[in-house]
Amino acid sequence: MSVRLDTWLDVACLFKTRSEATKACRLNQVVVNGVAAKPHRDVKVGDEVEIHRPMGRRQMITVLGVADSHISKAEARLLYKDRTPKPTAEETEIRRLERIYRAAATPPTRPDRDMRRSLRRLKRGE
């Protein structure tokens, strides 16, 4: 039995939606058995899937089962074996620093009451 790649990626909970899985396939971020895969490619037991994630990470997956309709997350985890190597201490530290940098770089979502009042004072020229 075989299933469309984008459908299997969604059912296996490797992507939140089928459209996200389709988009990743179209951007050549999903490789099956060493070849960039299109969303309509059939996936069968034993296939090796490599997903290119943000920040240069790669997730290595071996297909253990196929399903074409949604199942519980616990059952979905049984459809594949994750062979992704553990990140090194350096990679973990780099990711931590990137998270800190992004958190500091993003502006606050909305000024609080005191900030709004001080902004009003500045606009009035007080």
C-alpha cells in the first residue's frame, strides 16, 4: 500500500497541515530516498525521508507504516522512526543564542498604560 507524500506527512504529524507539507515539498525541503520529492509522490514502508527544517536542521525519518486518514498522535508516531542525530553541545548553544537574539529583536506587541501616557505627553509637548 502507498499514500501521497503530502498526505502521509500530515497524518504522521510531521507538519501541521497538508498544505504546509505540500509547500515544503514544492520548495524541495523534503527528500525521499535521496531524491527531492513532489507532493504527489507515493510513500511506502521502508522509504527514507529527509525533511529540511529551519536553521539548517535536518530530520531523518524511516517510514514504518502508512495511513491516508487522520489518526491519534500516539498512533501517528508509530508510522515512522526518527533517526535524527542528537544535536551537539555547540548546536544547542547556537540555537539558544539565536532564540535570545530573536526575542530581544522583536519589539513589544503593544505599549502598556504608562508608556501610552508618556507618549501622549511627548506628543503634546509637555
